[in-house]
Amino acid sequence: MIRLEYHSPEEQVTIPLANDQGQALWVKRDDLIHPFISGNKWRKLKYLLQKAKDQDKRHMVTFGGAWSNHLLATACAGAKFGFKTTGLVRGEEVRNPLLQVCALFGMELIFVSREAYRDKATLFEARYEADEQAFFIDEGGASAEGVQGCAELVDELEQEYDHIFCACGTGTTAAGILKGLQKQNAKTLFHAIPVLKNGSFMQAEIDQWFDIAPGYALHTDYHFGGYAKTTQKLLSYMQEIAAATGLLTDPIYTAKVFAAVKDLAEKGFFNQGEKILVIHTGGLFGLLGKLDEFKLPAGYML
Ligand SMILES: *Cc1c(COP(=O)(O)O)cnc(C)c1O
């Protein structure tokens, strides 16, 4: 069995709003699951690793951008559970702390052109046809097994919420949480926050995992310029959240979710007494790529 003991409590925090009031909410601390097999990436990998093991595959081959939390999670999980790992990285060769740590965990990194990267199945076939040990894991861990793993998050919840918010990249985590809510017949309204521009495509990405698509709210206006893009406003809100709550967010995913909750709260979206849960999907390594963009207090460099 592939097992990881972890702790992901629900914590109550109050996030700052522009009107000097605060919005109380709960945070599901999936960022505490593991420092490198972080957040939803553990949930998505869990049954994939099990499947690979059951099929006697010892070599994980997966895909991601140069700042992919999924690559890092796969690299660490591979080392921990006895798999060789290869990461096919989108774009020209670069060096950054995330990839360097992947390499520390023994992951082989291969940079592939954006064009070749688009067709991952073909790329895998071409390179690993002769490798009987090779096991394909899609970008971000997107898979039925990933959905299954993410659904378990809902079973862990200590109370029922009126609203649950989660960032969406591939939509796998969102689909899993919706499955979990469906199973429990929960009255919770799920809010999907795509972190990419023109996020309405996320609906099809989420709905593909269902025979009958569930209801949920899809907010496409909180991408802050697009995937891995950010604004000074978002960065300063991250600073505010960190200082007010002790929670670190990352500018690619979770900061955008907190910003969405803030904006909706300021617009009066929530009713008095409603319980709101934000899923902290982890991925704090993303912060390392943006640290220089924060306006830190004067005197910090002394
Ligand atoms: C990968 C990632 C997501 C996106 O998850 P999907 O299942 O691909 O939608 C969200 N948050 C963080 C921190 C991530 O690293």
C-alpha cells in the first residue's frame, strides 16, 4: 500500500477586507500535508502511485511547466515510494529552485519544445515505447485516480459548509471535491476559481468526470492576468493575508482564491453566519519565483 500519514486541519482565520472589517472563514490546510508532496498533489498522486505499483511499473514519467508543483510532488513521492522519475518540462532549458530540488530528489529532467509538449501521449509513446517500467502520469496528475483521491478531502471535513472555494488548473481537484460533496448529499455551494484567462473552458474540464454534471459556481474573473501572471495588487494582498493570519499563499493559485473570497465578501455575496471554507491546495514553492516582485518594507535590505 502507498500510504502517507498527514495532518490537514480546518483552521478559522479572518481575512482583511477593504472596508476595514474582516471576513471570517475556515481554511482546509492541505498545504500542511507535506512540504514537497504538497496539498492536492498528494491527493492526486495517491491512487496513481498505487496503480503503478499494482502494475509493477517502477518509472513515473510526467509533465509540467518549469514551476510545476506537480513535478516537485512526483519527484519527492517517487523517491519516497521507490520509483524512478522523469519530468518532461515544457519549454527551453531553465534553472530554478523548484527544478533544482526535483533533481535533488533524483528526477531526470528533460526539456521539450512547447510544440512537442502539446501532445503528451505521443511524446510518451515515442520516448518510452521500449520501457516496460514506464508509467504515464498526465500534467498536473489529471486522471480518474486523481479525482478519486481529491474526493476524499470531503470525507475529512469536520462540519458542513455553505461555500467551498478552490483554485483550478486542470479542474481535477474541483471535480474530486464535487464528487465528494455529491456522495454526501451536501447542500454546499462549490466555487471554482480558474487561475487561467478565459476560464469558462474549465466547466467542460470539470464536467468531463461526471455522467450528469453537478451544479457549482464558476468565477472566471479572478485570474489576475492569466496563468502564473500576477498584479501588484494581488501581491500586496498576499502580504496582508500573511501578516494578518500567518498563512502563506502562492501567487499562482491560492492567493487568487483568497482574493476572490475578499471581492465577493465586499460585494455582499455572503449571508450573515454562512460558513465559508477555502481549500489551501499548497504549492508554496511558486512563491520563490515571485519573491523579488513584492514591495517589502523599507529597511528590509539592511
Ligand atoms: C496544481 C495546483 C492547483 C490546481 O489543481 P487542479 O487539480 O489541476 O485544478 C491548485 N492549487 C495549487 C497550489 C496547485 O499546486
